[in-house]
Amino acid sequence: MPIIIDHAPGQVLSFAGEELRHYLGRMLPEDAPVRVLLDVSPAPGSDAFTVDLTPAGGIIRGSSDRAVLLGVYDALRRLGCRFLAPGRENELVPPLAPAELRLRYGHTAAFFHRGVCIEGADSPENILSFIDWLPKAGFNAFFLQFKSPYVFLRRWFSHENDPSLPPEPFTPQDAEAVMDRAQAAIRRRGLMLHKVGHGWTGEALGYPSLGWDAEVRPLSERLRPLAAEVNGVRGLHGGVPANTNLCLSSPAARERFAALVTDYARSNPAVDYLHIWLADSFNNVCECPACQSTTLSDQYVELLNDIDRRLTAEGLDTRLVFLLYQELLWPPVRARLNSPDRFVLMFAPISRTFSRSYDAQAVPPIPPYVRNRITLPGDLGENLAFLRGWQKVFAGDSFVYDYPLGRAHYGDLGYVHIARVIHGDVRRLGDLGLNGYISCQELRAGMPNFLPNYVMGRALLDGGADIDEIIGEYFSAAYGAAAPQALAFLEELSALSRCDYVNGKGPRQDPDMARRMDRAQALCRTFAVPAPGPADGPAQAGFLTRLGYHAQYAARLAAALAALARGDGQAGARWDELCRFIGQGETAFQPWLDVYRVIDVTHNYTGF
Ligand SMILES: [Zn+2]
């Protein structure tokens, strides 16, 4: 008798049913008669599910179609499945005796916003397999930056930073086709779709904004008065529209901006959360007398109110996400949002340390705002002071937008430290008054493994999940019999690593860092990859192969970092050797290590 899944119509429930049938079909004996009902009992505002399964079948009920799918994957995990990384080949699906099909529990997600935002260089397959993995790992949202993810795809197809692969042509139209497939995959899983962010300011100045590229076309004289005046000049900041601010006391600039957002929201009803950000650059805000008389944050709030009025007039219920970042970290002095329910506060502590988790204890006062002379807060307490300031004027929905897997992770050679920092951060979200987390990150953040992303998803879904238990669950599944050796090796590498150094924080000459990296290099060069155990399968063999490659990659990165920190003149040559090595390995390890981004970060932030 086949496995029978009953459910109401709808593509998300159909997909949840196919997934449950697929995995149970692989786990149970062929003749097991199992009948499961997937059911929805609506409760907006949270992902909650109850699971009641016996050897004959039972019911998985969710607060939405998406919650049913999350419940299916969570139940499968509790039955022993492990979704260790994007891609079915990286999953463990153990056999299950019918008598072991017994689960009875209910769960409500600890935080509502649980998402990932695309960065790095990505193939269409990278994007689609990551979207497939999101609900398996407990996430419920995906953020395709800009109006289309062209820049991330183009970096891949042009093989930017990787001379070992010949560039392939790729157009913005090609990106639209990939985006359609990605959005269909998002809808099929009932995930929430976030879009845009940066780019509006450039668009208001007449440039289609699909990334951070510099423009060769001059700014039109008609639109020049809309650009911010900096040092007496109105023009593109560094030639990059996405980094250019507007003169927000210009009614024409505000009008154009608000009209662009409204047009976009009207023609893209599938977008659940539309991000309204200003320039991706700081200390280049307008210095005209009218702008000097107020603050950028006050102008931003008034602009958001303009947009809200237009959306309301058109009957559009798109949620708008506003950003606390750079100048906008300073709370507005006078302006307030008129319709708080329209908006979601997004706190982006991009300059924070990743040596430790958020700490809500010591929060200093906010420093005075000085136009075009700000420095970004490095300390966690300083960052949180800004959040507290905004929370005094806005009490609505909110989440943190953070970057452990977008830059800082390359500095943790073992990935265990950054996983622990992520776990600690998620545990403190409630104290910070934040209702979730969106990770701005490389999708190919998997060398040596996807533990940090896995911990993030588990902790966001289940606030009480213990970090050592999650690490144990992950390692025993990924490395099988070799789990103790793999963990000991990676824990030691993590203990020697310092994320912040790679992220460009602190002096470049640093004897302590040099000593640490010498030891890390020696550890990697002498590490003998354990053989798979007799009970291990292809998934574990893959993780062990990558552990061996990781030791070679980490040895070269550590050698380059040691040379830089010693200042002995060898740093450039060591870094070239690292770049050559990972370029040559990219075809074999493409889904696991983003070669473009390693090189970009170590060049632009670490200082090679
Ligand atoms: Zn101005």
C-alpha cells in the first residue's frame, strides 16, 4: 500500500505532500500503510505547527500552508533526517521501522522573521538549491536584492576574480528569467519574498539600479538638482548611482522616489516586504541649507510617510522595510511614522565585532550626529544604543539584518566560533526587542560545512535549542565515525582564528595574529583526513573530502594572514598562491566556497 497524503488544494500543500511522501517513502519499508493529513488552522503572524504521527499515519497541522511545510521538515528531522546543506545529496535519510513512526508535539517558531539575503557570486543552481534548503533548515523568507539579482549572477557567469574559468555572457534579461524561476520556487514553498533595498536613489537619478556598478553616462542636467550637494557639488558619488544620496528637501526628488516605489509595489504584488533604503555609502549626504536644517533620518521618515500615503491611496498592502544603517542609525528628532503597521524596522549593525555575541548590558549614550563626519560604531554596545534610540520612536515589527556569513566567516577557519556567535546572537534577539533575523550572506558559505547556517535556522525556529546539541547533531550526521576528529580539528582552528582581523578591524601588523596563523597553518598542514567509517555513506564521504580540501585552503589563507600580520613583505605572494589554489578548485567545490567573495573580502577588507 502506498503512502497516502491528504490535503486541501494549493501549491504549497501539494509541495509539502510531495516532500513528505518522498522522504517517508525512502525511510519506511515499501509495504508500510501510512496515511497523513496535512491541514491548516489559520493563525497569522507566526509559524506554528502540531505533529501527531503513529505507525498508521496521522496529521500535521500548521498555522499556514508554509507552517505545514515547516512542520513536515521539522518532523522529518525529529525522525532522524538531516538536511546538512543545500542539495539532496547532502541529506541523511535513515531507514525507519513502522513502529518508530511516533511523534506528538506542537511548536511555534521562536521568531517570525527568519530569512537569508543573497550576496556573493551565484549560479542559478546555487540560488534554487538554497531556496529549496531554506524551509528544511527552518527559515521562512528569502531576500532577492535589487529589482533583480543580476549582479550576483553576473559575478558568477563572468567568473569575476577567477581567471581559471573563462567568462560566459550574461544579460539583465537572463537574470530576469532566473528571477522568475527563483520566485516560483519561493511561492511553491510559501516563503516570504523580500526585494530591492539599495538602488532607489540611483533610479530617481535616471539610472536603472541593478548593483553597485559605476556609471559612464553623465548625470542628466534635468535631474542633477535632485542629487545630494556634497562639497558644493551635485553629482554621482564615486560615479556609482547606488551609492549616491538625494537632496531630500527637494520636493521633486521625494516625488520621484515615492512614485518609483509605488509603481514597483503596484506591478509586483508578489513582494511581501519591499525594502526602502538610501545610498549604500556614508558621509555623502546633502549639505544644502534646507537639508542642513534637519537630519537625514527625519527626511527619511517623511519620505516613508509620503510612500505610505501613496500605497494606501492605491489600496496596496505591501509591507515596507526601513533601515537603521550608517547615518540612519541616528533616530529622527521630530518626524514619526504615521502608519506604524505598514513598516518593519531593520537594524543593520554592519560594523559590529564578530568576536562575540550581542550584549544588551552596557549601552552607552548615542554620540552626537555631525553631518558627513560620522564614524560607524564598532562596539556592540554603541550599535545597540542606536537601536534603543529608534525603539523609543517606533514600536512596530522589527528584525536584525546581520552579516556573520557575509565577510566575517572567512576569518573563522573552523566555522565553529562563528556558529556559536550566531547562536548567541539569536538567543539575545528577544532581549533586544527584535522579532527575527535576516542574514545578508554568501549563499556558498559552506567551507568546511554549513554548520553556521544550520545553527542559524535551528536557533531561529527553536529558541531553546542548545548549541552543543546542534553542533553534535550536525557533526555526527556530516562526518559519521570521524565526527570527533573533525570537530576537534575545526574547534582548534576556530580557537586560533580572529574574524575581525579578516574583516579589516584593528592594526594590520599584529604579532598575536601572526603567531595564531602560524599555528593554524601548521595544524592544517599536519591534519590527516580520517577515512569514512563502515556505516558511513556518500554524504559523509563528501563532507570528509571537503574537510581535506578545507585544510589545504585554510593552510594557504593562514599563511597569507600570518605574513600580513607580521608585515614581512611575503603577504602578496602568499595571497596570490591562495587565489590560485581556490581558483583551480572552484569547479570541484563550487557550491561550498565562493571564490569571488573570498578574494573580494581579503583584498578590500583584510588588506591584501
Ligand atoms: Zn539638500
